[in-house]
Amino acid sequence: MNVALKVKAKKRRQLRVRKHILALGERPRLCVFRSSKHIYAQVIDDNQGRSLVSASTNEAEMRGKTFASKCEAAKEVGKLLAARAKQAGVDRVVFDRAGYLYHGRVKLLAEGAREGGLEF
């Protein structure tokens, strides 16, 4: 498959998921980005157009820790993001999987955020 077609297909999946999420505009959006090595998550307030809190495996706080797998690291990122969101006064979010399947690292990040106290 051509790279340009892959990018277009991913963008189409993102928009398909996001159009349902943005209809619930009263809650911030927990958006996930997954690369081959790292996972990134941020809580975004779409009304103000700014990111409230973020967490990733690529930041200094997480790089110092050793994990058995990338899945375990994703769950820890979810817990860290939930703790930061609680400090910022956010306790309810809408989960935006950004076109990724709700499986593997994306699912474990969501479970970690739920364990940390976020409600979605």
C-alpha cells in the first residue's frame, strides 16, 4: 500500500472516531498517539482549543523506570495522566482512540487511566 494512501486512510479513521466524540463537547477529550516505541496521551479541552495535561513514555519521569513490556509502560502512562488530570480538576473525559483499535497498548492506557480515577 502506498504511503500516501496509508496516511489518508488513517486520517479518515481519526475523523470517523472524532466526529462522534466532539458531539459530547461538555467533557475534555483524552487523545492517544501510539508510535512503534512510545505512547503519548493528552487531555484536550476542545472548547478552549488547548491541552490541559499530557503524559508519555518519552518524558524524563517515565524514562528512568524500567518496564517488562511496552504494554506495562502504557498502563503506567495512563495512571500518570489520570493523576495529573485529577490535579488539574478533570475527573470525566471522553476517550479518543484516534483511529487505533481498542486493543493492546491503547486499551491498557485506558485501563490505567480508569484505575487512576478518570471516568469515561
